[in-house]
Amino acid sequence: MSTIEPVTRNEPADPIAKGILPTARQSWRDLFIWKQRVVVTNDFGETHTEWQAPEPLKNPISLFAQLSTRDWLFFIVGFLAWTADAFDFHALSIQTVKLSKYYHKSKTDITTAITLTLLLRSVGAAFFGLAGDKFGRKWPMVINMIVLGLLQIATIYSSSFQQFLAVRSLFGLFMGGVYGNAIAMALEHCPVNARGLMSGILQQGYSFGYVLAACANLGVGGGIETWKTVFWIAAGLSIGVGVIRIFFPESKQFIEAKKAGHKAVAPGAFWKETEAMMRAEWKMCIYCIILMTWLNYYSHTSQDSYTTFMLTQKELNNAAASRASSLMKTGACVGGTILGYVSQWFGRRRTIVVAALISCIMIPAWILPQGERNLSASGFFMQFFVQGAWGVIPIHLNELSPPAFRSSFPGLTYQIGNMISSPSAQIVNAISESINVKAVDGKDAPAYGPVMGIATVIIALGIAVTAALGPEKKGRKFETVAPAGTGTLTKDVEEGFEKDVPETIEMVDGKKREN
């Protein structure tokens, strides 16, 4: 929402629709209108809705320059936390074959650990997300990352499969707390017009973690017990990020709130405002959970079993499959960064929809080629668009979130979506191993390619429809909102957060200047 001078030359628009069906109809129509429908508040508190043309894309270098040294430090730590989280997770998914031999279990049995990890991440997201909104971003993240590293070490010393599953379940609880605090800390101080670019880069910490895990797997070789070395590296990364975070200050939001004298008005003020927010924002919460469910199915279905697909159906060796996986996720890093940047001009929802539809078209080129080079190239471009859609998500979720709950709301909706999609790898493996296709040498092999291809088409179409019918609040200002529980949000909470924090715009020499 924006605050400008009373006089505007922009074309007036119909008010923002209220209700599920009216919002869906309006969102669908707006998808095909280049200008964005924006609610504007003037200096007298009067509001109206108008069409605003998106600003042209700026030089990325100039956007980078808008971030201060402190902003960059916070962003880098958030990026590293998300990278370590991804490395921890993929240390297991890319070594499914090794672990199945080590524990003498089927690959489907091993993916049960992936399911349990994803299933329990939502609990950690709720706990650490609310802790981040109540106490600040710093110490919840420090505790979170150090415990994650210790649980990676505990995984290494799991002598039985039952112990392995128990540790990975506990691991999921702490893994769930990383995302919300990481993206809140990294993005909450970014200038408005740099958000799309920084969001795209931040999200690719996940892909970068995958690349590092694949490189580690390549480096240790294909021996059965080499999986432990990869887990040692993962433990070091997580503990290292936790220790680094100790030496950085608290979030600017909490520091300024303390300076302004914002303190909890009552012991239960935070929980009262949290409860009121959930009552007011339950529709938005459900929408974000649906969107994140589709997107988590999207990424896990297209990547978790891809290394297994190349090892079994395409008969690549461990080194070739690891190299192809690394190049695949390099494409994800590039696509997520570029499309996140483009979303600042093209729109959050349009970018997600177009990326999802292009990935559908690429399915045959993704699963039919033979050989390391061809699979590397097709995997690169497939993940370019899969993670291109994901590159928009960190800032899109932040903009859709109630301003004072930007740690818990994105983290919780993301991880509940993860929980619902948790059986994805297990489903793909189970169906693939029940159907045989001809491998490169003519022998029967599990049908990983066809199963992943069909599933990804269905999921990508679901993402396109959900994003097309959903809301968008690109450019929303939230940096000056006091933390929840200080008593300053009660009225906004009770009104259902209908009023955004104003974005102050002054007219200087006939041009808008953002403050």
C-alpha cells in the first residue's frame, strides 16, 4: 500500500475484491493486465485503488549498491543458513543407494527417512518461527543450526535402521525452523525494488546446498560407508553457521523497537496477537499452504529421485550421476536468480505461472536423453524453470504475510506444505520400482523417468492454476512494523490486517522518490 500526494495521474481501478471467489476472479483478470492494481493512501488517510505500471528493471549492480554493509552481512548469513539446511537434507537424498546397501534396506525404505524429515519440519517451523517473532532472529537461529549439526553427527553413529529413522525424525523438527528466520533476517531490510533479485538469490541457497552435497558425494566416491563423510561435512556447515551468527547483532527491527520503548504490554500479549492474526488471516494462510504444497511436490518430485534415476534407468556411475546432478542444480541457481529478479518487473504470479508452464513443455527433453552430457543439459534447463518459480517465493511469502509475523508465517506455511508433500520421494520410488522399463542395455529397470515426468506435469499445472487465482502484494512495505506482542498491532490484528504499512512516496522534480 502506498502513501502519495492527493493528486495522481494514474487510472482509477475497482477496489481489491474480498472473499475467495471474487478474489480468484479478480486475480485471474489482473494476470492479463500489465499494470498492477494498488491501494493508495494519501496524507489525509483517504484510500483509493488505482493501476500502477511496474517500474523498469534496474541494473543489478545498482540494486546491489542499495544494500548497506550490514544489510549484506545479514543477507549472507541468511543465505548460508539456508544453504546448510539444504546440504543437510540432500546429504541423505543423493545417497539413497549407498544407505540402502549400508542398512540392507530397499531404496523405498530409505526414502521413509525423507518422508519423516519433511513430515515433522512444520512443528519446528511453528516453534522457531514464533520464537523468532517474539525474541528476535538471532538466538533461535543459533540454537537451531548448532543442534542440526549435532543431529547430523548422531545420524552417523546410528547403528540400526530404527535408530537412523528416529534421529532423522528429530532432525526434521529442527530443520523446519531454519527457513522462516533465515528469509526474514535476510530480506526484511532489502530496498523494495531490490527484493525480487535478492529473493531469487536467497532461494538458490537451497540449490547451492544441493550442488555442494553432490560435489561432496562425488569427492568421497561410491564406497558404501562414504556417506558418513558427507554427513560430517554437513555437520560442520550447520555448526559453523550457528557459531558465525553469534557474532552478528539482532535484527534491526527488534533493535529499533527496543530503542522506541516497545515492550510487551502483558505476558500473554504475543500469543493474543498471534491468535487474533490467525483468526483474521486464516484464508491467506490456507492459500499459502496450498501454494507451498504444490511447490514442494514440484521440487522434491523433480529432484530427490533424479540421481537414483540416472544410476538405475540411465546406468550412469556414481561420478557421472553426481556431476550431472551438480549441473542440474547449477541451472536451478541461475534460473532462480534470474526469474526472481525478473519478477520485480514482470510480477510475482506471472513469473511463477510462466515458469511452471515452460517446465511442462520440457518434460520429454528431461527424461528421454541418454548419456551424461545430454542428461546434464536437460537437467540444467528443467531446474532453471523449476527453481525459477521458487526464486519468487521468499519475497512473495514475505509480502503476503502479516507484517509482524514474517518469521513464523512464511516458515509455517512453507513447512506445512513440506509436511503434506512429504511422501513425494517415497511415492515416486514405490511406483517406479513397481513398474519396469527398458534401460540403456535393454534390461528391465525401475520406471523413474516416466513416473517423475507424469507427476511433474500434473504438479506444474496445479502451481500455474493456484498462482493465477491467488493474491499478490508486490512492493508492500513492512520494515517499520513493531514486533508482535508490543501492543502496537492489536488494532491492525483485530481488523484483519486490512491496512498495509504505508509506503511513503515524495514528489521531487516531478518524479517519485521512495523513502
